[in-house]
Amino acid sequence: MFEASELNERNRRTESLVRLLFLTMTVLLIVPVVLILAVLVYKGGRVVSIPFLFTEPTNGMTAGGIFPALIGTVWLVSVALLVSVPIGVAAAVYLSEYAGDNWLTRLINLAIINLAGVPSIVHALFGVGAFVLFLGIGVSILAASLTLAIMTLPVVIVSTLEALRAVPQAFREACWNMGATRWQTIRRIVLPNAISGILTGIILEVSRTAGETAPIMFTGAAFFLPFLPQSVFDQTMAMSYHLFVISTQVPGVPEELPFGVALVLITMVLAMNALSIAFRMYLRGKKKW
Amino acid sequence: MERRAAAQEAYLDRLDRRDLPWLIDKLVQVLVFIGGISGILFVIGIFVFITREGIGFILTSFDVKEFFTSPFWRPTSRNPTYGALALMAGTASVTGLAMLVSVPFSLGAAIFIGEFATGKLRESLKVLVELLAAIPSVVWGFIGLSIMNPLIIRAFNVPVGLNVLNAGIILGLMAAPIMTTIAEDALKAVPDGYREAAEALGASRWQVIFKVVIPAAKNGLVAAVLLGVGRGFGETMAVLMASGHALNIPDSIFDSVRALTATIAAELGETAVGSDHYRALFTLGIFLFVITFIINLTADLVVRGIRNKR
């Protein structure tokens, strides 16, 4: 009675065929990218060295290292974080702890989706129009970082929101019942319990911010500037823009040099991302409730 | 009745403590609310500021018919023309090819990860896809320029490898991880009860997937594709570097093209603030903003559609 009928057999064959088909599609999606990355590592690896990281470009950017661009990216990311983290966390706290299920919440969600979906070059135009010209900040780290901060705001909001929502409602209720105000509850109970999740999101944002090019092209990135920035009102070189510049705008760059820059950039970005993912998995394993 | 209400009020009065913590609580509520609506303010801000820079052009030199029907984007010639048709064709051809390449594979990968893979394999694939999504667009552009370009020249024996094919593949690879992730979420949102019910009726695994899960997740899958289109449409650096950046209405995938986004990126640095050319670029920005807004809104409505039905 429980013997496999011909129909069962056929279904099983079809199923393994379908499975194989989808597996192939998955593999075909991933393998080319892995191969490309392997080429990047191979060609870039011959350029990257400690002196490459810590010297400045020379000979009209056809030789030398990437130190000013590296430091510039650190500046841009840090200033952007200073702006976007407080705003993003506040927005997430509002959405998780205060917002009701109404039109305003829907509108906020729609705005966040849009903020993430607007082309990066439109963010750049906004940065030029609002920060460089209207506020008169000029082409500077500050203008570029503000542009980056607004562009990556959705990353902070979405991940913080997830972290806050993972805190059980009972924790809040227990705290309210002790007579704590809403803010006391958020500060003493909700945020401490969500802090690691929030950090995960911030690391993810660092990775996003470091790789962006279009938003900083006209707001703060310099073509070539062999000095390190002294304040947020200076222009700066940046890794992502530097890669664009030496691979398209400068004649006579040796073929391998941009591979080195690309390798360093992608290592930075992927390392940050991997760190964020590892952190998230570690947290999931540790969760007590 | 009245006395009871009064007693209740007195009780509430005793509970009411307008002390310092209460004050701080109110203050925080206001601050957090401002943070909450900041997203809305920024979206409005983006629209206002790009319009502020572009409006001078729209009101004076802008010719709607020319913009949509002329392929000649010649902002620097003596008689400047601002036809965006070739730019739109460039964006459309590259995005179209990217979707053609990546939609089947992304949905296939999402089905494999969501419905077939289990345990460690599933987790590792998800992590891998997430990492692929993190590769910066300028690196993709560089890949198009330095790896795909010689490959295409050699494989198809064409003089230039920076063309629709190159940018389409690059853009497809870029959009695929995002589409895969969103599509997988959509599949995961289908209740297990659906699958169990179908299996209990004797359906085989692939019948469950094709006749039950995919129809139930249809809206989410459509939204995933829409967001992929939005991503391709708005991508700037990769398209700028891989498409060849030549003003052209493409006849074949081996033609170089120029995209809307790339045009802004390439030309804004060379224009004088307030000139017609500068304002025309902001007008392109307004156009891009409006289109992506519509794409995102549609995706949101499509997703909301399923949620309301359930």
C-alpha cells in the first residue's frame, strides 16, 4: 500500500530536476561575481602593500599610494555617521515606540522607501542645491557627509527598527507598571536591550557610506589633493572617487594601479559588511528570549 | 453617574505627575517625533531643492516636445538643444537588458533559497547574496571597464566593449542580489499552512511551489522586480563607466549608449552654476526623481495589496 506508485516516482524525478534547475540558477548568479572578485584580488594583490596604503599618489596619480583618499573616506564616513545615527535612531524609536497605525506612519514608511530608492545622483544634486549653495557650506567634507547621511538614513532606520521591535513588549509593560515614563522605559529597557542590533545597523551603514561615489562627486570629493583635510570645511580625496578618477580621468595610469584601489575599497566595504553579519548571527545565537 | 466621573477624574488627577521626568518625557516625545518625520522632510527637501535649481530652465528654455522626442542632447553647442530621447533610450536599453538577464536568475535563486535549501546551505547562500549586494557601484563600473570590456571585445569580436551589453550585465549582477533578497522575503511570507494544505492534497513539491506558493507571493515578487528596475534605472557610476557614454539610440546591444544618470554625473562638474546647461541637468534630476518615486510608490502599493487581502 505504501509502495511508491509510478506517479510518485515521476513526481520525485520532476522534483529533483526542478531542484537542480533552481540550484543552477543560484550558482550562475553567484559564481561569476566570485570569479570577478578573484580577478580583483589577484591583480590588485600585486599592487597593495603597506607603503601603498600609507603614501600619497605621485607623478600625476600614476604612481604612489592612496593615503589621502583613505583618510578622506574615514572623515566622510565619520561625519556622516554623526549626523545620520542620531536622526535615524530617533526615527526608529518614533516608529517603534510612538507611532500608531495611521496615515502618518504610512507616509513615513513611504518616505523612507523613497529615500532609499532615489538615484544616488539625485541625492548629489540635492547636496549641491541644499548644502553647497543654499546653506553656503561650499564644496567640503561637511556638505558631502550631510548628503551621504541623508542618503544612508534608511539603512540606520530600518536596522534600528528591527532591533527595537525584537525587544519583547512584556519588558516595556513591566517597566510602565513600575511607574516609569515612556522615555525612562526606552532609555533604561528598550535601548539597552537593542543596542547590539543598532550597532549592527551602524556598521552596515559605514559599509554603504564608504562605497558611495556619485553623492560626493560635486559636494566634497577632490580630484587630487595631496594634503590631509584639517577641518570639515576642507575638500578631501576619497577612495571611491579616487577609483573613478584614476580609472577614467587620468591618462597613463598603469593598468594594475586601479585594481589595487578597487581591492582596498572592496575589502573595506565587504569586511565591514561581514562584521555586521557575523555580529548579527552571534546576537541571534545569544538571544535569551 | 456624574459622581463616578468626578471620582475617576480625582483619581486620574492623583496619578498625574507633572514633574521633571514627565517634562523630559514630553520633550523627548517631541524630539523623537521630529526624527520620525525627518524622512518625509528630506524627501520633500530633495524635491524642493532640485526644483529650485532646475525651475529656471523649465520656465524659460524648456521645450517639452524637444525634451521627449529629440535625440540631440547638445547643451554646449552654439544653438543648444536639450533632447533627452537618446538618454532615455540609453537608460531603458541598459535597464531592460539588465532585467532580462537578472530577473529569471534572481527569482530562481530566491525560490531555491526559500523553498529548497535548508539549514547551513540556506544560511550561507543568504549571507553570500547579502555580501554581493554590498559591492559599491564604482567598483562595478571599474569591473565593467577593466574586466568585462576586454572580455566582450574578444568574445564577440567588436571594436568597443563598453556598450549596452556590458552595462546591462553589470547592472543585472548589481540588481540581482536585491531582487533575490526581496523575492525570498515574499516567498517566506506565504504561510506554511498553504504549503501543508497543498501537500496534504497530494501535490508534489514543485506543484506546491508553482501552483500555490508563487501565486500567493505574486505581489511580493512583482514588487521585487519593480525595485530591481528602480535600482537599475537610478544607478549612476556603474552605467557611466560601463556603457561607453556615447549619445546614441542603440540598434544593437553592441552600441555604446549614454544614460540619464550618467549624463548628470559627467556634465555637472563642467557647468557654471545657474547656466541653462546646469539647470537642464537639474531638470533631468527632477525627471529621475519623479520616475523613481512612481516606481517605489507602485511597488509599495502592490505589496500593500496582498497584505490587505489577507
